[in-house]
Amino acid sequence: MEIENETVVTEFILLGLTQSPEIQLLVFVLILIFYLIILPGNFLIILTIRSVPGLTAPLYFFLGNLAFLDASYSFIVAPRMLADFLSERKVISYRGCITQLFFLHFLGGGEGLLLVVMAFDRYMAICRPLHYSTVMSPRACYVMLLALWLGGFIHSIIQVALILRLPFCDPNQLDNFFCDVPQVIKLACTDTFVVELLMVFNSGLINDPPVLPGPSGLLCCHPLSYS
């Protein structure tokens, strides 16, 4: 019987990295160590930038936001992954999977755009030093920050909207330790060629964003175009 516009699957089983209990324990310890180093490190960067009066340049403003995005991004997958290493049945609900997908692409897309903005900032500082204070004014920095958050949200909502239209049925096993778009799409009970094409196009817009206006016309945002 053909299933149309109906989600049969209510949960997904995460196969994880390995099924060996010994290896799971080893990976759990290693990831926990890295997590306990990286997370405080990001918060220390934010605290340092906010507490030192001299760190007011756009570079430090964007660096603080990058540390915040990194810390937030680590909250999406790492805690649940660590808990799953200690659990026999690694299950995530359908809604939980969609929520995880949304925040992964929301923060991931925003971080990708933030790196582009930081590259543009360095381009202006090195190649257009006389225009730097004008182009990278505090107002412009906040506008860029708002734009990258909006860009990450639009990118994520498109990905989620495309997945929500797909019907899912058995099997419901994801060959991963978190919900990722390629693995989730493979479980759909329909032809996903058009959906995959749209998702590749959507991701391509994040990886190759449009140009930004500069003092000498249009300046391409992509770091490879600065040479």
C-alpha cells in the first residue's frame, strides 16, 4: 500500500559509531575530555572579550560571536551522544530528530556566514585600510550579524520544511550518532531526487554567499576571491 503525506515512523534508532561496548567506553571518555576542554574555552573567549575594554574592534566582536556559536553548536549533538554511549537503546523521537536538524543547520549555517563576514573584515583591514572604519562601523557589524543569523534561519527552515513533506516508514535506523539530512532522507518512502537537489542548492547558497558592497564597487565575500 502506498503511503502519501503520512509519517508512520515516530522514532529513529541511532546506530552510533560502534556496537562494541569497550570501544564505546573509550570513545565516551575521549569525547568527554575534548568537550570539557572546548566548551569552557569558548566561554573563556567570550568572557575575555567582554571584560577587556581594549578588545572592541570588529574582529573581536565577531570572534566572540563565533565562540558563542561554537559553544551553542556543541550543545546540540555532544550531550546526547555521550548519553547514548551509556545506553543500550539509542532512540530519538521524530520531533526530536527534526528539532536537532533545525538547530544543526541554523547554527551551522550562521557560523558559515560568520566566517565569511570575518574574512571580509580582514580583507577590508588589509586591502582597504582607509575605508575600514567607515565600512566596518559598529552599525554595519550589527547589521551583518543580524543578516547571518537570518541567513542561518532561512537555510535551516528550508531544509526542515523539505524533510517534513517526506513520508517515513520502516526501516527507521540511522547509520549515525545524530540526525543528519542525508541519512534521514534515505529512510523516506518516496523518490527524493528533487528534494536532494533542492537541499544541495540551498546548501550551496550558504557556502557561496552573494557579494557585499564595498567602497570600490562590489566585493566578493568568498575568501578565495581575495587574492
